Amino acid sequence: MLWYTGKRLLQTIPVFFGATFLIYFMVFSLPGDPIAALFGDHPPAPAVIDQIRAEYNLDKPFIVQYFLYVGGLLTGDLGTTFSGRPVIDVMVKAFPITFRLAMLALAFEAIAGILVGLISGLRKGKWFDSSALVVSLLLISVPTFVIGFVFQLVFGIQLGWARTTVSGDAPWGELVLPAIVLATTSFAYIVRLTRASVADNLNADFVRTATAKGLSRRRVVTVHVLRNSLVPVVTFLGVDVGSLMVGAIVTEGIFNINGVGGTLYRAINLGEGPTVVSFVAVMVIIFMLANLLVDLLYAALDPRIRYAK
Amino acid sequence: MSQLATETRAENVSGEEQPLLQVRDLEVGFETQRGVVSAVRGVDLTLYAGQTLAIVGESGSGKTTTAQSIIDLLPRNGKVTAGQILFEGRDLTTLPPAAIEDVRGRLIGYVPQDPMSNLNPVWSIGFQVEEAIKANNVAQGKEARLRTIQVLKDAGLSDAADRLKQYPHQFSGGMRQRVLIGIGLSAKPKLLIADEPTSALDVTVQRQILDHLATLTRDYGTSVLFITHDLGLAAERAEQLVVMYKGKVVESGPSQEILANPQHPYTQRLVSAAPSLASRRIQSAKHADADDPQIYAGGSTDDTLIARAAEREQAAPAKALISVENVTKMYKIRQQGFRSEKLLAVNDVSFGVQKGTTTALVGESGSGKSTVAKLILQLESITSGRIEFDGQNVAGLKGAELLKFRRRVQPVFQDPYGTLDPQYNVGNTIAEPLLAHKVGTKKERQARVLELLDQVSMPSATRFRYPGELSGGQRQRIAVARALALKPDVLVLDEAVSALDVLVQGQVLNLLTELQTELDLTYLFITHDLAVVRLIADNVCVMQRGRIVEAASTDEVFDNPKEQYTQELLAAIPGGDFEFGR
Amino acid sequence: MPNNNSRRQDHFVAALEDTPIAPIDKLDESQKARSTWADAWDAMRRRPMFWIASSLILLIIVVVLFPTLFTQVSPTVCHLADSNGSPTGGHPLGFTRQGCDVFSRVIHGAQASVTVGVVTMVLVTLFGGTIGALAGYYGGWLDAIVSRVGDIFFALPLVLGAIVLMQVLPARTAVSVALVLALFAWPQIARIMRGAVLSARNTDYVTASIALGVSKFKVLVRHVIPNSIAPVIVIATVSLGVYIVAEATLSFLGLGLPTNVMSWGNDISQARTSIKTSPQVLLYPSAALSITVLAFLMMGDVVRDALDPESRARR
């Protein structure tokens, strides 16, 4: 496990530099004036432009610019927003809210998704399975922002069960509805993945052997079928953190949550290019760390990975 | 319940004894898209306490289905549709699920076929054994752990205590099979169902494990129900025999009696095709028809033909067609960290193959026999040494020279399901080498395909078929036809018949022998199965850990093995010295 | 061990009439020859889902190519007097906030959304598929580079990467949005193709073809690619829907197609201002988008089941 962890950590380093370089390259090396492009239709005052030029070291050679930029990323120097606040301050304040939202969503999609997927897989071809399959297809085909609007309309406005916007400090209770919106697409994917995996494992030789040992059906299903089916689900969760981030931008935008996603959403709407880029860069780093964590979890779940050379 | 049975047995020493297991008129069906397909049709069998019974048959005969239905292990679409399974007088087919759970493991143990897929990869070995012990209430708590170690020790894992925390992928196939046997016997059941328990293992390991299993079941007084395709194993290990064919019992009774004097035409066919040490080399006698529905003799014993073969052997020219000299192949295996370990897959191997003869390369897994085949085929490069074909050094051939060599030396591989591209029909598959070497016009190529199909005794309509529609044996015949397309001198047959049922195997071996005489082919025959070697080879090289330990003519190796390893291999063949009635 | 007479089992031989013997390994010539693709087609057309999905896809194609077959009303001639108006004669779905005909906008909006999806899918499949196949087949340094570059792109989730690039992109058109999406989506197909090619490369039939003297490149084209294309077809079908959703999400964020281009994403995005008063303005383009995505998802599912030999064997 130690060896695997070390190897995996080492692999993260080139990806980190590659990904940040890619972002930086896209923004600052494409033809045309990056500053003009970043601000689009709302060109700032010349003083601001000069300040940003200096901030991003645009007067220096490209590769030096990049390393100064990465240095900034690593030390928390992410520039300032248009209103003059350091991006890192905004980030620090917004992050806990998004973290709570994401945890709620993850918990919901994992628990409900695995449960529904398990029952589906065990009753392949029966009505529960067929309806779960249809519902999951429907959920995947509706974009998150549409689900957000519909939930806001139905639960917030028509039924009045929840607030349509979340208050500044985002208490847990108010985050439930946005978390469900955020989780729907991934929930559907997890249902499908668990179902396929459970159905496969049910036919596995080792499950038959476990039955032959004299284990109860319950134990066979939980200890052998479900336990083995969790491995691909955990792998999926790693990739899914990425879609959760995009979903967070949309969901926090709709429910007006003061999290990372909501801030990014407003920055995009206001055309605050530099802030958008800083936020995305930080999100990409978090995504990489989350993937690292999930890979370690994956290794913990599957000894074949843990002991692989 | 168990006490009751013991009493019954004791009581009945003089009178009628109740059988431990009695299957009556069993019918099993599988639900498929095309309706219910019946897999077992009216099977009867009887097994008394302490006895060993073997069910033999080809794949698809229903032998595994019969065994699985006893403790309700059938796949989800399978169902017992009629008949009774009486275990100690109790009908298992009518038991509720909870009661069957109680029978499984505790009264009836099960040892599955493939050790690689039957242990859960994510749980440790100790966990998986302990789980069985606890479920059958053999022991609980700390006691269960101690019992686990004992069970594994009994199954032949001497360092069991240290290996409890290890995972299946850290165990070899033989070790895993020992674990599975340990699990099956952990509750000292009255009956053990062993479904091909050793067919995935090397012969020497197989022998050890079967011996061990026999000792344990004798000690525990456990009856054994063997499922096997191997008649030798049945002859050697089972008192009772049931021969199944297409879901029905064709013959049953005392095993030695049946095998020495088979009555049903199917059993006769099976027995005559079973390769054993007593077999003789197949001679090309142009059987009337390989598909003859009546009995055909797989191993001909025609003495004159043997004599002719012996003459041919002596008359063979001194210069070998293929000569392998001091060939070594080393692989570097990446280890944890930046170290790499060297693996000597082939170590200083030398041998020659005479034109028109068959040389067998025999060895267990990891002996390097298949690597030698790849080296000769120029699919891998040699580390050192020299390989000559027809007087020319072939190592490192390139371009047109390599193409010329490929034309003359063709391979046939082991896995009938992997050897043909599933997207290509048979005609295109056989024509592919012709196309690659730009031989003939389209019309000529088509004619050649028909000719080749005829040579491998397949109807001409086969050319429109896709591999998915053919059986394993048929695919191997197509693979042979493809290999013959360019009229090569040499065929390298890498375990080409190992995956086939014995009758089909006999048929392909006959075909190969006939083609050899007809086309003056030279064979390099790679196999792990010594019994098959006797049927087809003129000369044998026995390989062990990358080296050739013994090389001689087939008769010499079989009748007078010089090396200890060869002797062990021969002794390990199940039922090797049994005289089958032919 | 008791070995009394009651244990003696008779030598039973079944009557030959009950157990007739078939010839060994004879080809069943009564069946018609079938290729794997013909088999897959057979498996597909038996599923109602296939017919639903293909009719929907056909309908979508017709809507995209000939929108005027469905509506004569111009989607861009709007009267503020009709703002958020209810359905009336000739305007079955009512009006938007700007007073445009909703039905007409749904029909005409298909073009942009579907174009982005299709162009992205084609680009990703061609580029990612080729790169993945070459990397998996030839291995070595090419594989090492492709895998590492793929890892880097994988660190950028599709829409997140697109947000950055769209932020600085000077011209936003259907094609440029598709190019941006493709830039971040190709590694997925490349990975899948690489994996499939790797396993096909190690089969006996590939080794056999090489040993028969077929050139390495021809083996790739004739044997390896045809046998590894199935998962790519499935993923390409499914991801067509995913790309349409991605474009809509970008439009929702204001980073997709410019607001003057008619697309479902833009219409949904603009409709949110009137969600409380007239939710139907939001629902209709959303429904159109979801049905399109659903059609491709269902098609992908059907194709997967049909091409997966394991699931076919189980039936």
C-alpha cells in the first residue's frame, strides 16, 4: 500500500504541471491580446489593465510567466477580484459551503444509487429493475440546470417546501434541495453501474462457491456480491468529482449559494475573466487531489491493485 | 439427522442399507430465449457412504448440471423440473431455501473446477475459510481461527498460519485448489462434490492433490462425487462410474468393469479414444469416415503399421529440417521499484526435428515450451544461440526473407475460441495467408479454400460460416486449414488439441496424422499432455524450467524413462497403467 | 467399511434407442450462416427500445434538416405584445418573454444544438479513436506520450476546461464550440480504444495473422480495429447526448453559442427570468433537448447489449 501511495503521488506531479500549464497556455498564449479576450465586452480602465499585466507578469518571457503563475497558485497568491478582494480570501470563505454541498450530494448519490442499483441487479428483468433503468435514463438526459429550475419551481414556489435561494451562511437544511439537484445525474450513473456490476458478480464463480460453503443468501449478497461491486463504483466517484464541480457552478448559481461554484458563476456572468481562471485552476487542483484520494480508496478496496507492481 | 443416518448404517450391516445419495429420474431445464432447453433428462445415480462415484462425459453432457442441482447451485435460469434427489432419505429438491443452506457445506461440501475464479479476489484466504467454518457452526470466535489454520494445514498448506492474511492472487493455482478443497471439507461433510477439481492443474500437482483428497475423505469417511472428463482419473479414483451423454446416463456401474468392458457404443467410443500410456501412435490408415456414427478406433493397434513407422524412423535423414542449438531466451520482469528481475524462460535448449516426423515438446506450465514455439516461429527474438531451418539461420530474418520463412513454417494455437477472428467468415480466414503472400487469382484462391476445407473434412458450405457458429474442434480444423493454405513444410502446433473433448481431440489427431502422410508435413507438437504425445509423436523432448531434461524417441521415453522428472510425469498421468478395453 | 451385497450396483447399459449417438463434431448445416454484425442486428431489432430510439433519432434528423416542414412561423419575428402569451391558434406552445413563438424556436433551435453534438462526436471519435488505436497497437514511446497527455487532459473536466477556453475564445460558432468540447473530450475515447486494441492485439488470431505473414499495419486495419470498434461505437452514441448537454450548460453559463444564435441551451437560459410566471417557456426547449439526449442514450444502450457477446450468450 505504501508503495502504491508513493507511486500514485509521484504520478500526480507531472499531471499537476501539465494541467496548470494547459490552463495558462490557453489563456495567455492564444493569438490576440489575452487581456482583451479575458474581459470580452467589458473592457476595464487602462489602470486596471496595467495592474493585471503586472500581476500576470505578461512583460516577462512565457515560461517565466508560467512558473511565476504556478508559484502563485501554490502559495495562495491568486490575484484580486474586480472589487479588489484577494481571490484567495473569497475562496477560503466560499470553500466550506461548497464542500458541505458536495458531501451531501456525494452521500445521497452513493447511498441511494448503490441501494437502487443493488436491488435492480438482484432482480434483473423484473419490474423494479425495468423502472429503475427507465428513470435513470431520464435523469441522465435532463441537464442539471433544468432539474434545478424544475425543483425550484415545484418544491420552492408551488409546494413551498424549501427556499428557492439559500441564505448567506448556507445552513445544512437549506442545502438539501440543491444537493439532491446536484446529485441526480450521478445518482443515475451509479444506479446503472451498480446494477451491471451486481448482475455480473452474481454470475461469478466465487459467488457460487460462497453459496456452496453454506453461507446465507444475505451474507453471499452483502459480503461477496455487493462488496465486489463497490470497486467500480468507487472508481466512478473519482471521475464524478469533476462533474460535481461543474454541477456545483450550475446549482449554486441557480440557488444563489455563496460557495465556490456560485462565486464562479457570478464571475462568469460579470465577465471577470481573471477570477474565473483562478477559480478553475483551484478546482482542477482539488479535482486532482480528490482523484488521488479515490485511487487510494480503490486500492484499499481491491488487494490486486494494492499489491500490483 | 446425521446421528440417525449413522445408526441406520450400523443397523444395516446385514440387511438393506440406505444409500447416502440417490438421484432418481432427475430432469433439469434451462430457460432461454428459445424456450426451456433440457440439460439433464432422467438421470439416476446411487452413492453409498464412503464410496467414490465418478460422472464422466464430454462438455455439454449435463454432468456438471447434475452435480450442481444436488445442492441447488444451478444458474438462475436453471431449474429441476422433475425427479428426486434423496440425501439420507430426504428429498433435497423439495427443501425450502433455508434448509438447503443448512445442507450446503455442513453435510455436502463442494470443490469447484477453476481455482483461478472460485475465490473472491478481494477477501483474504483466512477470511474465506473462516467464513465457511463459522457458517457451518464448526467453530466460532477464536476457535474458528485455529480451526481455519488446521483445515488449511490438512489441505496441504504447511505454512497456513503465516498465509491467512494473503489474498488469492498471491497463491499459485495448485495452492488455491488446496484452499478450495480445505473449504469444501472444512465441516467434514458426508458427501463431497468435486467438479473437475484438478483439470486446470499440471499433472504432478494434480496427482499430489488427488492423493491428498483421497486421504482426507478416507479419514473423514466422506463419500466423493467426482465430475470429470478424464477416464483415467475415473478408473483410478472411483469405484462407481456413471457415463453421461447428452443429458442421459448411457452406462453405469462398477468403474473398472465398465472401462475394461464397455457395453454402450458411446462408452466404447469414449474408451477407445482415451489416450493413455498404453496407447500407440496413430497411423494413417485412412479411416473410412471420421464422422462415422458407429464405433471407430481412435488408437489403432495395427502392428504392421507400427512396424512401418519404425522403419520410417530409422530411414530418416541425418540432417534435421529444424535445428535448435543452444537457444536461450531471457525476459526482464519489472519488479517493485526500479529493480528488474531476469527470467530465463528458455535455457540452453538444443534439439532437431527431422523432415516428415513429429517431435513433441512436453512440459508443465512455466517449462518454457511455448516460448520455444514462439522463438521458432520468429514471433520473439532469441537472446543467444542459433535456430536453423532447412540449413538457413533464421534468427533476425527481415522483410522478404522473413516472409519466405513464414510461408514454410505455420502455427496452430491452443485456444479454439481465440484462434479465428470472429468478424471473418471461414472462407476469408483460410484465404488470408494466400492474399498476404499474393498467391493466385481470386478464383484460384477460392478453389484452394475449397480444397483445404475438404482436406480437413469440413463441408464446402463451411466457408460462409463465422467462427461463432463452429464448435471448438471445427475451429481447430479451420485453423489447420489456414495453416496449410500456403503448403508449408512445418506446422508448429502449440497445445492445438488440449482444449478439446477427448472424442474431438481424437478426431483432430487422426486428421493431423493423415495430413502428415499425405503432404509430408513436419510437426512440432507442443503439449502438457503426455498421453497425447504417445498418440502422435515420433520423438519427445521433455522440458522442465526452461531446460530439456530428456530427449529421445517416444517409445524410449515411455518405456524406459531415464530422468527422474520424466518418470514423475509418467507416473502422474491418472490411470496411466490402466488397460482400457478397446 | 461395509461392503455387503446391498451395495452392489449393477452394470447398467441404456438402450441404444433411448440414447442414439450423433456423429462427432458434425457441422449443423441446417442453420443459416451469420456474421457477428448480423447477429447484433438481429438482437437489436427485437428490442422495442431500438425502434423507439431510432424513430426519435430519425425525427430529430428531419427537424434539423427541414425545420420548415414543421412550422411556418418565423422564430425571430417577435412582438413584445405577445410576451409570455398563452397558446393560441397557430402558436401551440405560446410565446416567450420577447414574444417569440415557442414552438418555432424549439424546432429551429434543434439545428445548433444537434450540430454541436454531432461535430464534437465526429471529431472526438476520429481523433481520439485513431490516437488510441495507434497508441495501443504500437505501444512504446507513442503509447507513453499519449497516455501522459491523456492524463493531463483528464485532470480537466469537460465543461470546466471549456469554461476557460470559451472565456478567451474570440469567435463563438457551433463549430468552434464543438472544437473546444472535442479538445477536452478526446482522451476518453482514446482510452477506451486503446484498451480495446490492447486486448485485441493479444489474441491468438492476431498472432496467427502475423505468423502467416500479414503485415503489421494490415493486421491492425483488418483484424484489430474491427474487433475493438464496438465499445467506441457505444460510447460515441451515448456521448453525442452528453455533448449536447455540455453545450447547453455552457450556454446557460453564458459561455456557449452567442445569444443571437438560436439554440435550446440559449432559450432555456433566457427562459429562467420568466420561470415563475410562465414555466412552459422553459419546459418546452428543455423537453426537446432531453428527448434528443434520451434517444441517443437509449440507442447506445441497445447497441451495447447487442454488441456485448456475453449478454447475448446469457439470453
